[in-house]
Amino acid sequence: MVKTVVGEETQLQLTENRLSKSGLSCQVGLVIGDLSLKLDRGFIYDLIPTPPNEEGEPACSIIGKDERKRPSSKGGKPHNNDSALFIDKDWVAEHARQVGRMLLGGMKVVGIYVWTSESSFKNSTITLCQAAKSVAEAAPLLEVDWDERLLVHIGYSPLRWTCRNCSLGSNITSGNLRPCDLKMGRILSARQAFRCTYEFDLRLPICRGSSSKRLVDILHHGISVHAEELKGAKALIDGKLANEDEQFELGVVHDVEFLLPFNEDKCLEVCSQKEVTGLLVFSGCICSYAYSNSKEPASQALTDIKEDIIKSLRSRLDMMCDEPDRKSDSKEDRSEENNNQILSGNAALQLDLQLQSKHCSLSFPRRVFLPWLADTFLCDYVQPSESVEVVKDHFAELVFIEFPNDSSKILEPEAEARALLSTTTKSFRKVSTPYSLLPKSDDSLSKQNRTATIFGSDEKSTKPAGFNLMMSVLVLVVSIVVGVVVFVVRSS
């Protein structure tokens, strides 16, 4: 349990001014920050309000005799002490899930905040703890199993900030809240920035009789196995072998490169040749950022980048699962053969690969970066059929910040990396064209260059390979016999 929490003074002051002038009786939102085990401190970077739900209703409201009353613009206080809060915890959790995808290494959804009167807060502690638990389940902390989240209360009349630790045990009671010291400071300017361009190439066998049959299940398993491999990877920082206790200069983005050990491809299961029916090639290039406190060692930044890489892979896969199936009704599409049928999104991920014998290709969204606070970035994902313009509205809706009209401030490093790697492997962006069932090609290099490619095979396909091998051996034997005969004749 962290006993001290430091908030970014500039952002919290802006939030206070916004709420004081809003005339709202209550509001709920997310706390964006970090929880440091090494420093035993929590950090708050910003407070993001949860937008209205699909019906246009706020995520938080007051119930009770005074529910119709509103404070004045100066922060008036309802007089009835029977009021309590109603929080749409499912909607707040969905907001946390989507915002969690946009956060980079070292930035997390660490709790919730609420703007309400003191009496409403005291009457709603169990409701607030349940909402905090829903947020924790929707946006978990991957690094450690931290069973606490922060609950920030901004009260009015008088205006006062308080922070509490909310324990997320199985039984939610008012005793789950414990006070902690909240301080203000300039913490974003004291963040060390790290950047990594990470290339991956996973070969996942498709085995007959395996419990993992669908494309989505095999990808989930492959990402989980690769996450364990990445944990043990050594790293170079600015071209030098990383000293995990070292601290780095502020105001400079430090480049990180990971070195995976050789011959430790745990994705390859122990299968006999008859059991393997195909191969899933999952490859690409990911750009990742991480921000760590200047007092934390480099090991924390490396852990944050590794976590960000795996989270980015999983987020893209989840987005493809959430994407509705797209169907074409055109006569031309209906007349196409099965091997040219176009599928995408969830329909593609549900394919049973043990029954799939055709060459397939699937593309995932690419990652783009948008400027946020104090030279830090947030990220979003763009489908192949979309332009970067779509992220502006998404950014404004989820993070409550209007993005400037200048699109040049949106970084697309994965698109740039694709051009550099086009001769050997295609970038992560190349995984979503939509999912096309393509005819098999004789060009083995073009097959390997696809970002997510499935090679299916049946028993008949092994016969040409066996015949070619037998012919090669026969030619070799004949060549040796002819050579020996010629040598003997010339010697005699």
C-alpha cells in the first residue's frame, strides 16, 4: 500500500478550475498515473472525466431527496445529508478499458476520482469501491498483481482534495478505504523517456488435435508465450549494454534495443511431423515508448517497455475481435471462388485453422502517437481502411482534450518502419488487408514476408517433396558411380 501520492500540480489545478465552474453536483472519472513499488509512492498525471453513455446520460448522478439540486458555480453544497451517488460502473469500466489501450509504458489507470459533496461521498463508499474494482478488472496492472487502486475525492464547500487507497478484496466494505497523503508537485517534467522499435517473428505450429484451433486462440497463446521470453531479454540503451541500476539524463529520448536469447523459441510445441497440419507466421514491427521517474533505475523503464509491447499486441488482437464482420453483397464477390473469398475482423479470427488448407493473410491496426502532456505521448490504433484523422475525435472523446488541427503532430513510426523493412519482413500494419484467402504461391519469400500468414497443408502435399528428395539422392548416387568408373578407367 502506497502511503504518499504525488499529483501533477498543473493538471490537478486545471481540473479543479474546470469542476468549480461547471455547476455539476457530481462527476466521476479515471485517475491516470503510476504506482511504484520501488519508491513506495503513487503518482497522478491527470484526471480524465468519463463521458456520457450511449443514451447521453452521465456516468454519475446523485440519488436522494436533494438529487435535483445543483451547487452554484462557486461550489455550493446540498443541504440534505441523505444523498448518495449512483455510478454506472460498467460504463466507467468500459471507459477505463479503452483509455488503458491508449496509455504507454509507465502510465496506467490507477483508480477513479469523484467530485461530490462530503455527505454524498460518505454515503457512497461501497459504491465507489465497487466502481474502482470494476475499473481494475477492465484495465489491470500487468507488471504486478496490485490489489489496490486510488480513490481521489474532490469535495466542495469547502473545496478540499483527499486521496484514499481502495482495497479490492472479495468483500467490499467501508473499511476497504484507507487514507494516504496527497501532495502536489511537478512530476511530468521529471520523467525519463525511452523508445524502442521492436521486431518480432513468431512461428506457431498448427497441430491436429490441439485444444487451440481458432486463429484468435493460437495468437493469444503465442503472445503469452512470447511475453515470458521477452521478460528475460537483455537490453541495449543508447547502444550500450544496460546497467539496470543506472539513471539517465532528462529531456532526451533514450533508444532501447532488446536481445532475445538464441534457440529458445518456446512457441514451437513438441509435435510429430504427422500431427502438424500447418504453420502460423506472426511477425511485424512495434514502436513503443515508456516514461519512468528520474529516481527509478533503468530496470523499471525496461520492464515498462516490455509490458507496453505485449499490451500493444493484445490490444490490436482485441480490437480485431471487437470489429464487426464485414460482408459484401456484390455479385462479383459472390461469384468468386473460395480461395479468393474476402473475410475480415472477427470472422477471420474465428476460423478453425486445423481445417484450413489454404494460404491466408490477416492485417492488424497500426499504432500512431499523439502529443499529450509535457512532451509525453498517448497512442491510438488506425485500421488499414482509415486515415489518421479518425483518431482526433476518438482522442477528444476519451481523454477530454481537443487535438489541434495540425496532423503533422501525429507520429506514425510504424508506417516509417515498414518502408525500411519491406525487403525482409513487413510491418505490423501489413496484417489487415482485410483477411484474404489467397491462392498458394510458389514464391516462398513472398509467403514469409506476410505479417500474419497461415500455411496449411494436408498429407497429399508431402508427396511432391518426398519424390524430389528421392530424385536428388538418386542423381547423387549416379554421379558418384560415374565418377568412380571414370577414375578407374583413367588409372588403368
